[in-house]
Amino acid sequence: MSTVSLKQRIQEDMKTAMKSGEKDRLGVIRLILSAIKQIEVDQRIVLDDAQVVNVLDKMLKQRRDSISQYTAAGRTDLADVESAEVVIIQEYMPQAMSDEEIETLIGQAIADTGASAMSDMGKVMALLKPVMQGRADMGAVSARIKARLG
């Protein structure tokens, strides 16, 4: 199974969803594949697993933003649809990091960069993003770094 790329796994899941008649799941998987294909066509490349995770991470962020806006507007029906999409997209994300892992990595990155003020935040984020992308909410990580440096 480890030789199957993330993109191939998503394509196989699309076929399975088609055969089993899971229309909601199929729709979300098609959205994922469409987003991947759009980047591949625009940039004339084939995305590897890390790049696919970046696409999925962006999709999750968009949906979380939509959920908060819909909830604030009292449109729980639309927020529920977005929440269901989040659940399906997260199935393809790598294992999430624990709070302890995140705190340890932040501490290590601050020590490695010698960060001591808010002006050093970019250096810390640059070090953490490749390691944490798709495994932690980068907005929350950013807030934690601000709290430590601020």
C-alpha cells in the first residue's frame, strides 16, 4: 500500500464511491481531484504527495473559514455541509500532531533560529512549515509562536 501515491488513493476512492452510490463523498472527492488537476495543468507538473497535502490543507482552511462565516450568519445548514466536507478531506491528511509534539517543535525552532522577538517570527515559521504542513493548524501554530515571542 505504501507504493500507492496519495493522488492514486483518492482516485481509487472515487471509483469506490461511484460504485457504492455515495453521492456526497463522491462530490467531495471530485472537488479534491479537480483542485489537484487545476494546479497540474496550470503549472504543467505532476503533484507529489507533499504537494497534494498542501492542496488538501488549503481546501481545509477554506472550509473552516466558510464554517465560521456561515455559523456567524446563522446558516447552520451550510455550515453542516462544509463540516461534512472537512471530515472527508481530513481522511487524506497525514496523522495530526499532538499538542506536545507541536510545543516541542516550536521550542526547538525558536532555539535553532535564536528567535527572541516578534520580528523573528518569519524565521521560526519558515523552519516549522515544511515539518508541520498538513499535520497541524498553521494558524494555531502561529498564535502559539506569537505567545512565546510576544
